[in-house]
Amino acid sequence: MALYADRVKDSTSLTGTGAVTLSGTASAGYQTFATAFGATPQTVAYCIADQTGSNWEVGTGVFNGTTGLTRVTVLASSSGGSLVNFTGGTQDVFCTAPAAYLLSPGANTQVAYNNAGLPGASANFTYTSGTNTLTTGNITGSALSMTIQPKTPTFLEAAGTLAFAAKNAVISNGNGGSVSFTSGNGDGTGSGGNLNFSSGSGVDGGGLSILAGNGSQNGGAFTARAGDGYTGVAGGFTLTAGNNERSGGAAGTIALTSGIAVGGDGGDIYLSLGFGGINNGSLLVTTDVGTVFEATLDSGTFANRLGFYGVTPVDQPAPTASGTQNVLDSVVSSLINLGLIQSGGFSNITSVAPAGADTQIQYNNAGALDASANFTYNSATNTVALGPNTGTATFTTRAPTATTIAPTTLVIAGQNSIRTTGTTGVGGAVTIQAGNGRPTGAGATGGAVNINAGTGVGTTSGIGGAINITAGNSTLTTSLGGALTLRSGNGATTSIFGGNNSAGDGGSLTLQSGIASGATGNGGAFQLFGGQAINGNGGNFEMRGGLSSNGTGGSCVFVAGYSSTGQDGSIAFNLPFSSSPFPGSVFVVNDATIAFEITSNATTGATKMGFFGATPVEKPAAVPVTAAGIHAALVSLGLIT
């Protein structure tokens, strides 16, 4: 655009259509061009007019900073808008504002702009002050596009940023301004306009961020909605990240992030499908090779329909078959219909049935489903049965896979009581019970229960494993610790052995009753019983120390419990009184003879004692206080010969 200045006037003597040479002297009351525009060449608006003739010319030209003026563009002239061919004489040359620059271009609402140095306007670019709307117009037959972008940068400049920003609220509790992008509606059979947001390409593709405004109470909502279709197809909504066209980089990412709330609820993300008179819209997740996921609505019932891996969406499956195998077939069929699994790998699914007979537990046998009569579960009694009808069944942990790995510990534990009210919360019991022998038939024997600790086999020193059987403790001063009972089947022998050692000391056997740690509790009693018999002989109770070939035989030690402030415990060997003609006895023996025996009178229950193999007798009474009387009494007891 040409420059203007006030009160600039000079003169020239011009002949022809060439450049003007100014006199350099201003008319009275005016300034020269050099004074007004300086020594730097400038484009200026000028008027040349004969002082005595009728020729004139208005235009723009380049003032060289001294006295030269090159005529460039003629805006109006006495020659019909062309360069005037002046024929001599003196002409006035002055700075003016051409009328072409002062007129309001275009029609009402049209925006003025510089059109090749002149004011321009267009019906395709209008501004309506009443609605504060800047729009593109239409021309016959098609709609124009309008592009709003920053100025094109030079080679060394950074590209400018284009920002659409609504104003913030400046009043208390006011709402921030909204920014709306709305494409135009189509008419008749026409389509609605598209709304496209595309970031620029580069070594790194430009990001596209659409952020709703923050609020001290509620964050602003972000809604992206495709246009409705009146008789045709509704508009689609597409989110596409930028591609990477060079190796070594990453393609763009699409992130949908809802707003964060410091003290309230976080924002939701909704993906909503449009309804259609013919077909409803779909939500698609796709890759370059196909559809990964599709969601739509049933056109009749509007029920949700889903499909995966390119499968046509279906309603939610509802398996209704009964029976284990039929339900499995129905579930597999439902997954195939949804596209979550392929159908080819399940062509024989209907032929798969539980292996074995009723109650038999299923297991993998060399890749095939199998079962065994030796491994069953009875749901009515909640019992797992292991082993054949005869022989041995083993329940063990898995063997270590390397010599540096410690074997797994096998734990069989009853559950703790979790009762928080009442006074009778009992922990779960653990019962290990051998089977009973049949009640008829000669030699029928009940099954044995064997608990064996592992053998120590170290190259220089090894210790056999210990067996610890501990009844539960009680932490209440008025309660009792759990009882420990080891009992064999009727008529059978209960044996508890310390471990043998072929070269060193045999293992010790310790049987100890519970310790009382409360202020008023008593130590637990320790009782050993031989088995009772109804018609036969009662079971013997035998305690032996371990045998030794070359060393010292093991001892049997009975230690009563001690008390810090109360009474120490006692050791009692108790013989029951019964109506049997054969009362029991307490023996102290060695491998050769009986050293001491205590029994009772079968009729009166009186205690009878005998030493060194002598037949037990009752306590001698009315012994004469003579050598012969005392000798006879001691001989009857077996204390002397």
C-alpha cells in the first residue's frame, strides 16, 4: 500500500510518459517529497496536473529519496486511466489520497482487504456484526472453502501458531466462553459438510489437542458429534493418528483422557452410536488389515451387538443348555459367534466327555483326559479316596528338580477358628485313621498307622528327622491345652520308637505333657494306657530304651513336672480294680528275670508285691518281731532268700 503525507507539493516540467524529475522546491506552505518521506525509496500516492492545461494523472509510484518519482500504477487520469503523455509546460506534483482507496469496497457485510494494492471485497467473505459471525459465502452450484492460517514464514522463520480461544470469565462464578466448530447442513439430496482437524506433517507429526476448559466447580464438556442424515447415511466420526513415513520412528497415538477432579468425580468418556432408520451406526476399532472390534445396535430391538476380529456383530449370547458337556458346547458356540475364538479348533468338542466312571477325578494322562478308580471324590461325604482296593497309596510332595533345591514340606493342617463371639470356638481337627479289620474271620487285623521321619544319610554326619506331635496350646487361664491321644485299633499294639543308628547314638523318644504358663494353671497330665479287653486279655503297656550292640542301651526316664511356686507333679503307675480273676501287674524286668512286680488281690483289691521273681503277696501282717518272723516276711516278698 502506498504511503501518504500531509501538505506535500512540488513542481516539474514533464514531457511524455516517463519518470518525473522534481524541482526540489516546495510551494509556499507545503513540504517537499524528500522532507515528507526521507531519503529511503518509498511507494507513494501522487497527483500530476498541468498548471495551465487540462491534463492530470493520479496513481502510485516510487520516490527515490531525492527528486526522482517513477510512475508505476495509474489509478485515474485525463487519458481514461492510462499514463498521460504530457506535452510540456509546468505541472504541479503533490501527495494525495486516491479515491479508489477511500471508497468502501463491495456490498453490505463484505469484508475489505488489500487486493493487489487496492481495496477489495467479496461476497464469499462477510462479517455480520449482529451475530458476530465471520463466514464464507456461496457461489452458484457449489460451496467455497475458507482457510484461516498464519502468514507463510520465510526460510529462517518459525511457522506461526493459529489459536482459536474463547475469553475467560471475568466475573465471579461466570462461565467461560465457548468455542464451536460446526459444519454446514446439506439440502435436499446434498450431504452435510465435513469437519476436519488435521495437524501438520514433519519429522515428528504435529499433535492435535482439543481441551475443554477448566472450572473451579465443573470442568467444561467436550462433545464431538457427526452430522445427522435425513434420508441418507449419517455422518461418521473418525479419529486418525498421524502416520510415520520413515523407518525408525513411531506413528502417532490417539489418547482420550477425561478431566481430573480434585474433590469431585472424574470426567466420563462416552462413545455413543447414532440411530438410523435403516441401519444403526457402528463403533469400529480397526487396523490396516481389518476390523478388531465392532459395536452396533440391533435395528429392531436396539439391543447392543458386539463382534470381534471382523465377525458380524451379534446380540449377547445366552447359553441355555443343561449338563456339563452341553453347557461347554453352548459356551464355545457363543464365543465363536462373538468372534473371540476360531471355530476350526473346536470341531470335535461335542465328542469330549468326562473320562472314567462317576466320582472319578479327571487328570492329564500324556495329553489326554483320563480318570482312575484309584482316585475319586465323593461330594456327598466330601471325601477324596486315593489308592487301589489292595496295596499302597502314596500322597507326597513333588520331587526336587535339582540337587541344589530343598524338597517341599508337606503340611496337613486343620483350620483355625475365626469365631469372634461365644465361648466354644473349636479349631479344626486333623485325624489320621487306619482302616478297621473285618469283624469276622481268623487273623483279621486292623490297618497300621506309620509315621516315619526321614533317615539322615550325610557322608560324614547325618541326623535322622524328628517327629513332633503337638496338641494345640491354650492362652486362657481358665482353659485347657489340647489333648494328644495315640491309640491303636482294639487288640493291636501302639509302638513309638526313636530312630535307630547303625553306627552312633540311637534317637531319643520324648513324651511330654503340656506346660502351664498361666498364674493358676496346672501342668498337663501324661497318661499311658494298655488297651482294654472285654473278654480277652488287656493290652500290655511296654516302654523300652533303645538297644545297643556295643555301647550303652537307651534309658527309660520318667520325669514329673516341676512347679516354681506350686506342687511338683507325681509319677503314678495305676492298676485298675476289677472283678476279673486275673488282675493286671506292674513289672520291672530285665531281659532275664522279673526284678519287681506289683499286682492286686482279685477279691479284695489289696496290693500285692514281689521282688526278684517272687510271686507277689500282700503286705505281711502280724509279723513276729523275731529273726525268724522277719526272715519269713522278707522271703515271702522275695527280698532275701
